[in-house]
Amino acid sequence: MTSRRRFLRDAPLMALAAIVTVDTRSLLGRTLVGPGHPEPRAGIDASKVLTSDQLVNPAVAPIFDMVREIPQIADGIRCNCGCAELEGFYSLLSCYEAGGMAQFCEICQGQATLAYRRHQEGQTLDRIRNAIDARFGSAG
């Protein structure tokens, strides 16, 4: 995980990258979607989650492996970094598929790590959502 000092140092650059990504995607004809945590889609699986050979940043492969184990949980969590605002990005799970920001975004990575850990502890999706909201901000 990143230290608070490093996060605060890098936050302006990450915010700029997120703005550029959002603006670029909206210029490509994508539209924004509404707020709130999504309901996990019936039959959702992790088949679209990028594999370690598809990653540009191999250091995040363990987080992608975590998401691959909990697709129903990740699909019920709204990502708070901004990518979930775009059409085609349904949930945190979408961040780990092609075109998602999870390879480089510490918010996507942090939310997935927290969700995985809480799921391993036996927490429900609602409790995991509450923990995500407490740490990363409300999705609604």
C-alpha cells in the first residue's frame, strides 16, 4: 500500500490523470451514468478481468487475482475514482477489465483490496459497501 505522504504528494497528478481520462472518454461519445452502488448482475463472472499477461503493470497482478475471486462482490461496488461515471463502467469489476483504470489507479486498487479482505472475513456486501464508503467516500 502507498504511504499517506506519497499519496498526498501524488494526489494532484492522479487527479489530473482522472480528469483527462474522464474528459477524453466523454469526448468519445460516452455519457455519464447515475450514482450509488450497483446491484451485482445475475450470472456475472470474472472472465473479463485482465490476466497477468495482459497487464502493463505486473506489480498489481495480485489485486487482479483478488478481484477474480470475488466478481459478485466487486460487481456490487461503485468505484469512487471517477471511472464509474462513464457509460460502460458498471462497477468496480469494470475497472479490472479492458479499458479500466485499475492498473494505475490507487483508488480502484484500494477498494478491491478492502473488499477482498472484508469478504475473507465473512462480511456481507452491505457491510463491505459501508467500509468502502467510510474509507473512500459515499457512492451515493
